[in-house]
Amino acid sequence: MTTSHELKKSPLHERHVALGAKFAEFGGWEMPLEYAGVVAEHTAVRTSVGVFDVSHLGKATVKGPGAAAYVNACLTNDLGKIAAGQAQYTLCCNERGGVVDDLIAYLHADDDVFLIPNAANTAEVVRLLQADAPAGVEVTNVHDDYAILAVQGTHSDEVVAAIGLPIGHDYMSFATADFNGTPVVVCRTGYTGERGYELVVPNAAALPVFDALLEAGAQYGIVPAGLGARDTLRTEMGYPLHGQDISPDITPVQARSGWAVGWKKEHFWGDAALRAEKERGPARILRGLRAAGRGIPRPHMSVLDQAGTALGEVTSGTFSPTLKKGVALALLDATVKEGDQVTVDIRGRQELFDVVKPPFVTVNVREA
């Protein structure tokens, strides 16, 4: 068991302590779970603006002649569909088609790709890419060199602009700007469904940027938000979490993430298994569940039909602060369709849920 003194800490750790954060372990890092409370922080992001420290997320560089082409031959999505200055959600799969990790690829140039994997999977993603890298392509783990701050919510533009950083660029695109002499990458991405930006900041500038954001956002009611709220926000959107909704044993075909697979590409890791599964149809599919009553689902709870036959299990489940009811993602038998009703075994009670297509709340992150 990892003890707290063995966990990695964000460069903003002492600031979080001063702000009264409660901490939890995330992928080997001690990170803020909440400050004033998950519901309050969730609501602030949906109605105004919040700032998350997500410095536990991984960072890696792939550089050298043909770097982008090499990444494209490994990861599922098609980097050829985007241009320099754009980012792309993609997957690193194993030979069975299971998801080793999901990550964001920042395309700086044909010879320069920056990757943001999940915290716990960074070393493995880097290892896999290093193992197959052609001569001249260098893959470097820079996990501990950068902080990442996510400014999310309807007033995110005003807050980011107020500290002199660029705003208004298209969804999944980025710009590099100067903050007091330090280059900061500002990307129109996020994990909440609201309009927002993720800032990739060298560690030395993390505290000045964080403090500037809080000061600039004060007039909009900005709050520091923890990873508890980030989880409820992403679940309301139906965004998958690695290790729960996708994993080395759950494929993108099963998780309905086939949109992040470049099916027309000649090759990517796991392509044979994924093409075969897509052709025959998956035996199980990730579906959305919305409570018909007051039940609050949690991961690993059993999902049954109304006759009591097992259909699968909840992978992510929570109380939705926006809807004021329980919502979940669940990996279910492929015979279960949207519009069906199922039950979830919640501590021995069979609670009724509707099978729906996420997101559970209405936002348009691309246009917001």
C-alpha cells in the first residue's frame, strides 16, 4: 500500500493545503478531492467557472523525423485528420483491442507530438512507444516537468483572457502564449462538458498562474474544484474513465468509442482484434442508466433485467447534482437497448433505471 509520503505531489500542493483541500490518491499522486464540497464545486462549473489542478495527468514528448507518423501507426485515432495546432483524443490499445490508456495528442509539428496520458498509465504508454520507436524518434517521459490547470465553465473565456492568455480558438485546438516570460500551452479541451481550457504550464510557473486565475475569476465566483467534482461532471457527460469504463479488458468497440478509431488507417496497435470485433458485433456494450427513482448507483453494482437475470454491471455511477438523481455507465449484454428498463442491485434493493444514451445533461462543448 502506498503511503501519503510516497505519493507524488503537485507543485501546487501547499496552496491546496492552504485552501483547505481534502486529498485522495489518484494514480500515485496525492491530489485535491474537494475543497468546499463536491456538489458546490460541480455547480460552480456548470453555472460559472472553476479551476482544477490536474497535474497528476501524464506528459510525454515524441520528437524527431517522422514522430507524428510513428504515433499515428501506434495509437487508434487518425492524426492525419488534424493539423499542427490541434489536439486529438486517441487510444493506446493492446493486441486484444483492450484499452491500455486513453490520452490527448497535441500535434505541434510532423516531428513534435506532445501526449497527455492518465497518471497511472504514463510509464506504460511511454515504455510501449519507446520499445517500437524507429531510429531518430525519441520518446521522453516528462510527467514531472509540467503542471496542468483546467479552467472550466461558462466564464472560462473571461478568466483566461484576464491573465493575458489566448481564448476563442476552436474546440480541440491550442495556442502557445507567454505568461511572464514562461511559455504556456492553452488548449480548448476539458473533461466537464462545459466551455473550458486546459493550460500546460512548466512547474516553476504553476503557482503564479493558479493564483492569477483565482484572482481574475473572483468577480465571476470562481472556485478551486477537486477531482470529486471532475468525476461527477464527466459522468454526467458520459465521458469514460480509464480503469472503469475502458480498460485493458474493455475495448473501444464495447465502450462505444469507435469514433476515436481511424478505421481507414492501414495499421494501429490492436487493429486486427478491433476490426474483427466491429465486424461481428460486441457481446457487451457500454450504456447509460438514469434512475427512475431515488437509487444511487456505484461501480461494480449488478445490473439485472426485471426477471432478475444478470445483464452486466455498473462501471461508473454517481448522484448527478444537475439532475438530482442517480446516473451511471454500465457494461451490459448487447441485447439491452436504449429505452429498456433494468434494475440495479443497490445493497439488496432492486432499483429501477432507464437505459438512455449519454450525455445525461444537455451542453454543447464544441459550441459552448
